[in-house]
Amino acid sequence: MTQPTGLRERFRSLFGDEPRIFRAPGRTNLIGEHTDYNDGFVMPAAIGYYCWIAAGRRADRRLVLRSENLLEQSEVDPSSPSLKPAGSWSDYAAGVAVMLERAGFELCGANLLIQSDIPLGAGLSSSAAFEVATACALLDLSGLFLGRRRLAQICQQAENEFVGVRCGVMDQFTSLHGRAGHALLLDCRSLDFEHLRLPDGVALILCNTGVKHKLAAGEYNRRRAECEDAVRRLAAVLPGIRALRDVSPEQLDGHKTVLPEITYRRARHVVLENARVARAAEALRLGDLAGFGKLMGESHASLRDLYEVSCAELDLMVELAERLPGVYGARMTGGGFGGSTVNLVEAGSAGRFSRQIARAYEDATRIRPDIYVSSAADGAGPAAE
């Protein structure tokens, strides 16, 4: 966890003040995809790649946001009733400030200098990390405190209601609650969670396909609407259900006829994926990495065939990984339609795996992938001075 070189000095030169530094990690999801917004179960881990923010107070109520990655600057007044999304990266920070204000927290103005080493568009939650780091900075500068569970919900609300992406709470929750060396088993309804130790001698290797298909955001919201439609139809024959999390595989198959075929397939993925998360948690507790990896493969196949959020590049990356020595399991991670795969790999094979999969993928696609070797990391907070 190395602070970006020169971030503090750059802040001083831009704003003439001494900043505080905050950081929030990205995340990968080992299993449990598209279950979070269905009140289901997920098993993510924070990763050792971060959004860093150098922050200082302002005398007014405005936020001045400067991205070192994009070399762009934006100014917003989160207390303004006329503030609307600008359709840019700054919306994530503005949305967090707006939702904190709506929740009754009066924020001071702030200068925020942002630098991230989380790859953008790779399905590793760079946006959630930005939201969380912004929230931590604004609350600290304003002398305010908010528990991490509620803070995750407010950051999710910013993305849902201000940015307009109907994501679940997994990404923000993981960025706040990650623990080094552990995966996070999270109930997305109750927000109860358990840290599950990852066995020694394994590495998380993230393979960025280098593609992000344009339909991703619209199709993500479409999948959520399809799941909500399934719940409405099933509630007529299964009174009391609130989400697909409440439906068993047997109940779903027993009432298949009330659903259009495409809706049934979406629901089947979610229902079976929830069951896979429970089995994967038990495999981790037993140290059964082979069993865990098999469940990762089943998850990817379901995302490809039932939920239809994979793509040719993701499928190829998974197929290539499964042929290499030292691999326990591989699957797409994130919303889909491009982005990254997550691979659970024997630590001693990590270097060879990284070289071989990069070469094989580039030979097949003429795209050079970015490969990231990580361990599970701690969650967000102030950086060490």
C-alpha cells in the first residue's frame, strides 16, 4: 500500500495547504455475482489497489475536485438545490456529498486531489473506491463520524440516485470492511458479514481483458428490472417473498410457468448463485480450494448462459486460465460485458500464470491484457502520515 509519489506535494502546489491523505481499495468478487441487488449473498475481497485523495478544508461550502489520472478539474456546490449530475467522473463525489447533506450532515467545503491506481473500467470498483474515499475525507474534514455500515449505504445511494447506476451495496461495503488475508461473506439484506480467511499460499490474480462493451450500463439496469419482474410474478404464487433471495431452487422450478423464459433464466442464475455462495463459504472454512474453484467455474458458466452478462473476451480469459497449472478456479468478476476475471492461483505459480495467460490472450485477440497480482487487503481509512 504505497502512497502515490508526490501527491502531497502536488496538493500543496495547487492549493497552498497541507492535506490529509485518505485511501479506499477496489474490490474483486470471488463468487456471488448480480446477487447483491437481489438481497442475496456475495463473497468479495478488497484488493491492494486504491483510490487516494489528498484533502484540505475550504472557507466556503464548495468542493473543488482535481483528478490526477484525467488531468481534469471540477467544482460543485453540494448544498445547492439545483445541483444535477454532469455526466462526468465528478458525479460520484458530488453524489456522496449530496447524500451526506440529505442525511443531515453539514459538510465543510473541501479541495480534493484524486489519484487512483485501480484500473478504470476493469470491473474492480474504481467508482465505489472513489465514493468511499470521498466520504471518508469529507466526514473527517468536517469533524463528523458515521458508522461504516451506514456509510456504505450512503455511498450506494449516491450511485443509485445521483449517478443513476442501480448497483447493490457490495462494492462500497467491501471497500469499507475489507480485511487483509480474508474474503468477506456478506448478507446484502441484513448487512451481516463474516470475514473468511483465505488459505496461505494462494494469490488473487486479476486479468483485465482490455475491453468494455458499450451496452454495459444499460444492460446492468435491465437485469435488475428483469429480476424485479420475476419477484412480482412469483409473489402471486409465493406470498411473502421480497426478493429472489427468498426463493429456493425447488420453488423456482415448481413455478417456472409463471415466468417468461428469459425472466426464468435470470432468476435461475440468482437463486443458484446464492446457493453457490453458501457452498463456497463452507469450502473455504474447510480449506477445500479445489471445491471452491469448481464453484467459481459453475458461477461463470451461469453468468454466461443464464444471466448473459459475459462476453467472448471474458469467456476466452477464463478458458485460458483453466488450462494453466496452479489454477484452482477462474470466473468473470464485476458487472460483465468486459472488464476482468478473477483467478485463484497457487502463489508459487503466480508469476508463471501471469506471463502465460498474458501471452496466450494477446496471441488470440491482439489485445495486451493488464495482469494484477494481489492479496486481500484492508478497507478504507486515513493513510499513514
